[in-house]
Amino acid sequence: ARATTGGGGPEDAAYAWEGGHPRRPRTLAVYDRRCRLHETKPHCMEQSRRAVAAAAVVEAVGLRRPRSLWVERTVHGAYLERAALALPYAHTRAYVGAVRRRCADLKTEPTLVFGGDDEDTCGNRESWDAAIAASAAVLQAVDAVLCGEARNALCAVRPPGHHAGACLNALGAPGNGYC
């Protein structure tokens, strides 16, 4: 669904949604099934079942309140490419390359991405694709909000990005995850 600006003035910025009546933009919720493929060790708090539960809540609310919640279940392909190209703006190229190579070398079952004492950075062979899908979902959501297609957005994605840094040991921490 794409929004088009209605005929009112700036104080009456109505939006016409496909097949709907003019109204304000809704909240956008984005998730992508690829995010479920990132697996962690059983003792880690961040588990794929959390993404499944978040997506289920988004779906339930979307069914009950379709006029206020717009659900995107898959990240659009162009955003996947943009996300991969944008990574060097947030992380060093060496770090991005190391994470990508390490994920490709991992087995299917969860393991430590960089080994050692870094219990915070578990993942599997699918973690790279999950991280790209998560980053792409955020780019897609930001675009929708900035273009006025959505009032605000929620991205139910993983792996999480709360430990993200330019390189592995950002801010002197022993391990900050690849997310």
C-alpha cells in the first residue's frame, strides 16, 4: 500500500490509502521471516521464539485494527541491497568482512561467532542474512515514515542492534556483538 497526499492544506494533511478513505497515515510494523533464522545458544536471552511471538502479536493487532496498523511481512528486495551497502557507514569494512566470513563458516547450530569469552555474540550460518534483513527492515520503515506513508514504525526484527559498534570491541567493551 502506498500513500498519496490528499487535497487539503498543510493543517489538513490527509492521506488516501489504496481502497480506503482519506485519513492520517497508520503505524507501520515490519518483520521478515529471515530474522527467525538467526539462532543463539539455549542460555542466551535473545531467542528466535521472541521474534515469532512479536510477529504473532503484530499480526493479531493488524487483523483487529487494519485501519491503524499496516503490516509488511517481508522486506522489499531493494532494501536488502541498500542495507548491505550501508553497513560500512556504521561499522568498519574490516569488521563487516570478518563477520560475513565468520557467519559463512559457521555450522547450522548456534555457536559463538568469534569464540573466546564473547558469550554475547552467538549465531549460526544464517545470522548474516538475518542481520541484513533486520537492517533492511529498519531502512524500509524509516523511508515510510520520512515519506509520510506511515506516522511511525515498529520493526520486529533480530538479531538485536543494541550492542552495535564500529568494530567488535567498541567503546572498550570485551564483546559487543555483531548486531
